[in-house]
Amino acid sequence: MSATALPTLNLKGRTALISGASRGIGAAIARMLAAHGVHVILTSRKASSCQEVVDTILSSGGSAEALGCHIGDPEQIQAAFASMRAQHPQLHILVNNAATNPYFGPVLDTDSGAFQKTIDVNIRGYFQMSQAAASWMAEHRQGSIVNIASVNAVIPGAWQGIYSVSKAAVVSMTQAFAKECAPMGIRVNAVLPGLTHTRFASALTDNPAMRDEVLKHVPMGRMAEPEEIAGAILYLVSDLASYTTGTTLNVDGGYLIA
């Protein structure tokens, strides 16, 4: 970007892939980017799961499509990128948002199945999605990847041991990709949401005692809404963040400084 150019939030003409976009934070990110001119490709295990969000975007004048892709399955990732390459000349943005947390309980009782599922989706899935996206972006010397991590990457959550470990790995992964991809014109950053009002977080948000215990440590005293997380992604993928890579942006109401 020229030093004299005025960066904007206008993303018209760009294409973004958002994983786990059928609801919650992923859906909010898709709607936010579409509202700023991005053609958004929403993925979930089944394309039909994203169709309601796609229809909402289309009815609002945006551009969107649904694509089935389980990021815990390497073959599905390969197939999804082959399909996108056949239909789109370029991928400008990847948001790794899909995640799993199959086990909620003492870390010592984590079974191997829950461990492996968490690793397959939250680490390997993000890694292979980033590899495929960055390889494509490198062909055009332009791109932005944002990984959705968690405040648990910094302070492990109670009863969320392996999930917290996986999110700490996402932060390290972000930095590794950022360092190697910067010369290719690709920026890679992470967002660390705090407690957010989503179905994914319902084990905490629907339990008044646990929710209130967490909120004691949040200076703003409330949970985030998905749209508040989406705003951080909008900034990071825009030209306003053209000199920002390898960073982690906390969107947590002050939890990590409390």
C-alpha cells in the first residue's frame, strides 16, 4: 500500500472463506464482511446448515454461497479448495472459525477420543486450511488470514483443558504462518474472544453460577455479542490493518487485564 493512500473498510470485490459460519461468531463474521462488499463463502459440515445465513445475506443485497466442509477431515478440505478454485479466480480472506470442544470436565479425565477430535479440528484443521489458503493467496501476492483463538489460550478455562491447549497452539500457529507468509504479501492474525453469547459457549452461558463466576473477572461486566467479535475481524482483514501481522487481538471486555 502506498504511504499516501488512505486505507478504508471498503472490501468490495474481495472473496472470503469463513469456516463454522452456520451460526454464532462465524455467521456474524459472514454478515459483517458481506455488508462491506465481500463475497462470502460460508462453510459448515453440511452446506445446508449455512443456507439460512446465506439467504439473509442475499436478501440484504450481499453476495454469499454455502459450501460443505468438515475441517477435521483433510480430504474435505482438499475438495473444498478444489471447488472454490474452479469457481473463483482468487481468495483474499480466510477466517478459521470452526472449532470443537467435545469434553467439558477435569483435564485428568479427558479421554483419547475427545483429545483427538479437538486436535483434529482446532489445530490440524486450522493448519491445513491455512496451508491451502496461503498457497492460493501467494499466487496473487495478497491475502489475509484470521484465526479465531480464545482467551483460554492465555488463561486456561476451568474444565476446558484440551480446548485451552488447542487454542494456545492456534496463537503459535498464527505467529509461525505470519512470519513465513509476510514476504508473500499475506498477513496472518488471531482474535481472542472472551465469553460470548453463542450456542457453542452455552455450557458456560446457560449455567448462571459458572457464567457469573467468569463475569466477575470481566471489567465490562457482561458477555460479548457475536457482532462485537466480527468487528475485530473486519478491521484485521481490511486495509486499515495493512501493516499488522502476527498479532493477537483480545476482544474480551478486559478479561485478560483484570
